[in-house]
Amino acid sequence: MILLLMVLTVVGYVLAYRLYGRFLGRRLFKLSNQAVLPSARFSDGKDYVPTNKWVVMGHHFTSMKPMERLSSKKHYQQCGTYF
């Protein structure tokens, strides 16, 4: 009985995520595959350059790691302990 309840709950969450997410994307945020991205609209070859999404994701995570170390050192200097 518990297993059935867990499966129904997970299925319910997945359905709600898919349906409500689609609703929010289309109606509230008006997302579209035909929308022109700022990197394409303002492309100047220097600051705004269309890029593969995986490259952008990699840059995002590589820029977060050094900041983690800086904040840990600062916290250690102020409090005497690491996180």
C-alpha cells in the first residue's frame, strides 16, 4: 500500500511539473522557440556571441568554484572555522 502511494505521488509530481511548467512557460513567460536571443540580435563578435548551451553551462560552474574557495577562506579568517 505504501509503495503504491509513493508511486502515485511521484507520478503526480512528474505530471504536475510537466503540465504546470508548460503552462507557465507559454502563458506567463511567453517562451517560444522562434524568439530571437539577445546574443543573436546584438551579435557584435566580442561581447554578444551565440554559444552552445553546454559551453555556457561549463563556464557557469567553473566560475562558481573559485568563489567558493574565496568565501571559505574569508569565513575562516572571520570565524576561525571552515563551513
